[in-house]
Amino acid sequence: MTTYKELFGKFVQNVSSDPTSTDAEGQIWYNSTSGTFKTALGSYGVWSSGGNLNTARTGLVGTGLQTAALAFAGGAPANSAATESYNGSSWTSVNSMNTARNLPGGAGLQGASLAFGGNTTVAVSAVESWNGTSWTTLPTSMNTARWQLGGAGLQTAALAFGGYTTTPVTTTESYNGSTWTTVGSMNTARIVVRGSGTNTATLAFGGYTGTAYTAASESYNGSAWTSTPSMNTARSGVGNSSSGTQTAALSFGGEPVTAATESYNGTSWSSNPTGLATARANLAGAGTQTSALAFGGGTPGLSTATEAWTRSVTVPVAGSWSSGGTMNTARFSLAGCGTQTAALAFGGTTAGGTPGNVPGATEKYNGSTWTNTGTMNTGRFGLGGTGTQTAALGFGGDNNAGSGNLNSTELFNGTTWTSNPTGMTSTRRNLRGSGIQTATIAFGGTTVPGAKSALTESWNGSVWTSVPATLNTARRDPGAAGTQTAALTFGGGAAPGSTGATESYNGTSWTTVNSMNTARAYLSGCGTQTLALAFGGSIPGPTGATELWNGTSWTSNPNSMTTARADSGSAGTQPTALVFGGNPPITGATEAFTGPSTTLNYKTLTTS
């Protein structure tokens, strides 16, 4: 009998804690603390953002690999003939199909694909072949016209199964490159079914029976179908690893709209701890079980989102919030700056912004406790703030003492505040800013009650200058991140209600980019233009929802703040953020955010 040492050149290691290096994948060790033998396995995966489709649509088909995929057909919302090619980072529109159709079946690779069936205005049996440049309508059609069917295999060796004629069907047809032959029927009639494999070894899964969503899976051996273990989540219109195999398949998304991701190992389905960043149904997929691509679909709105799946030995750990020290003065509509362990909170209101309730209180945070320091010269709420704990800038706001909105500016040196001789070019409150004490950009807010502003001003350390570029979406109380020449704003109160709109500033102009998943006003934010964090706000009603920005799109973090709140102060970066204050109710609670990370996928070995 071969020993472990003979196989790997060393004895099983005895350790008090599990190793953290990815080199541990496939190795076995004895954990003396837990008294168990353990290993690390590469069985979980993560989704990451890819380039967006050019045409948003649902009911499309995908073929090929993660870095060489093809997307075609679908509803946009009318039947589409659009075809796009993916190179691993971006989609390129190429020659369209001859017949626009929705929910056809498909098979093949990026340079050699097959489309069959679908809906034009009725179910069709027409077949088209793609040679990498153009589509050709083939003379031989399927025997049964249908749509919402599944497909698997290659361009010259394909399988079509299930679908809808006037009811869901079990019909299966095999294609040999020239003719279609009707073969053994499926066990479960269903529509919007998906599959992986070849035309002689296919796995079919999910769908809708006409009365209910199904999790049923079936395996095809070239002549007959056999029922196999079902998926964990019943659904139709999933995305699939179109180049996967009968014993190594991947399903993701589906109807009812979900982000759930599951993998099949030939024996059973396993749910992945995390799903798609964008939940959607009737999407398309390409690639293999370990390297897949998801694109398009309905959210229920039409989507262009593309996500890439990679499986490894590491397991994602979502970001989380933990409680910190409570502020000395509970308040809301305050400003903040600095880092998670060296933050500054200033301004705000303790009871609705009436005179006497706007103290100008300033507090320093050391990572565990708050300490009172020099008070602002003009108490104010709804102000903007930037900088660090020892070099901060406060501007605008409202003191609600008869003068209304303010344009005054104050500078903090770590001990005291100094009023600047000149103020902003406009008086406003509920604005935000990005930058440092000597170089800040201020934007948004309200100039008169109820009027949302798109104004932008730049600060050079001594004076404010109006910037010609205005926000594309006028808003109050948005989130903010970045610097004076690389800023980001997101969410806020717009007309007629809360927005999720996100805009990026390059020092010259504002550009609208992908929106947040949850539109909200009175939110907080921090970080950089390409790595930002948004948290809290009002939807309406206070929320603890947290989203992460990667420079291209927003991802919802599974863990929300412990205290749902709006109109709070913030400091820090995306991986190490801080939130403090807010309402309702008015609070002095502080929470620290630890960003997403990874850990090894540990497995305890047993004798069973």
C-alpha cells in the first residue's frame, strides 16, 4: 500500500492552526487544536464584473468559452437578431442573424455555433449556422417547431430538448451536421430548460412545467433520458456553462429572479456561498464549470451585465460591520473625514436644526473612543466636509439662525477651527465634497428649500471657483468619494425622488456611469473613484444597506450595518470604513466596516 509520504515526499504535518496559503490545496494535515485531519479543496467560486453587452436583452443564447464567447438572439424587447462576440474583456457587435428570434436553442463555440427554433411571432423550426463571420440559414429544419427549448453539443453534433409548441414538450432531437433525428423523450416536459454536454452525453436541468418551476435534472446517454438528483433551487431560464459536461455543469440565475449559483459533480448539486452580483432570469452563459461567463437577462428590466466565474481553493468572505465607541454628542446631518482609526466628526444637528440645536461640536476618533475638541465658529448642519483628522475643511450648510443657507468655509488644524475670509460662490446646504483641505471639489445640495442643485465648485486652499461642469443629475445628500480631480458621487435626493445614479468626475466634466442597486437619499460614502463604498440612507425609511463600487459597477454586500440610519457622517476607505451618527432615531452609534476577503475552503476528513 502506497503511503502519503511516498506520494507527496513528506509526512502528514501536525499543526495547531490551519495553513492559509493556497499551496495547501490538495494537501492533508492534522490540526492538533481541533483533533481532526483536514485539507483544502478548490470547490467554490466567485463572480467578477466583465464588459457589458452592447444590446440589453433577455432570452438570448450563449456559446463558447469565458474568453471567447458568442451571444445571439433574444428579446430587446422585440425579437432580436443581434450577435456579439466576447474577447474576455469586451463585446463587439458582429453580423446579425438572418431571422430575429427569442428563446431559441443553441450549441457550439464562438467560431462555429448553431441556432435552432425560437419564436419570431410563432414557434419556428428554422436553423442557422455561424462560421465566425456570418450566419447561414440551413435547408434542414428541426422536426418539431418550438421555442424556449434547451440545447447542447457542437455545431455539427447538437442536441435539442424540451421547449414549447402549444404546451411544454419532452421532445428531443439529435443533429449530425446535416439532418435532425427525433430520439428518446425527456421524463419531464418543460420550457426554458438548460443543459451542458455533448449530443450523446447531456445533462438537462431546471425549467417550467406549465404549472410550476422545477429543479429536476436528467441525463441523456445518446438514446434515453434518466432522472438524476435535482438542483437545490427550482427555477427556469438559468444561465449555464454551455461548454460544460454532463458530469461538470454550472447553473446560475433564473426565474423567479435569483442570483443563486450551483455546480454539479456527476452525483449531486452544490450551492455556492455567493451568487451573481446581478440577480436575473433568462440570461445566457458560456464556458466551463470552473471558468464560466454570464451575460444579459432580465432583472426584470433588460440587462447588459456580464460576469465572469472563477473557481478556486479560496472562499469569499463578505464585508462586515462591527460596533465602535459611541459619540459624545448624538446628531445627524453632520460631516466627517479622516480614516477608520483617525476620524473627525463635525457639525450636525441634535434635534432638527432649530437654533440652539446646531452646536458645531467637533470630535476626534482613535479607533475606539471619541474625544471632544475645538468647536466650529459657526454651528451648522447639512454641511460638506473633506480632509483628515488634523487638516479638515468644512463648508456650506445651514445654521437655521435667521441667515439660512451658508457659504462660509472653515479650516481645522487638529485643535481649532479658523474661518476663511472668503466663502463659496453659492450658499447651499446638503452638499458633498471630495478631496483634501487644500484641494476640494464641492457638488450638489440645495440652494433654496426643495431645489436640488447640480452646481460644482473647486477649492484651491484659499478661494472657491465655480466649475463650468455641472452634475448630470441635480441632487441633495448624495454619497461621495475620491479626490478633487477624480471624484465620484452616487445616490441622493433628486426629482421626483431618490436616485441611484452614479457620476464620475475627471477634473473637467461629470460622466454618468452604472447606477447603484438600491436608489436612496441621505446616504454616506467613502473611498476612491475606483474603489468606493456606499452605506445607509433612506429608501425612504432608514437602511443599513451597503454597496461596493469597483470602478465599473456596484455590488450589494450581504451584510448591512447593525444600526439602519440616514444622514450620518463617514470616514475611511472601502476596505476600512467608519460610519457615525445619523437618524431616525438620532444616534451617536459608530460602526467600522471590514471589507471583503477570502479564506481557504477547508474540509474536515472523516472515515465515512
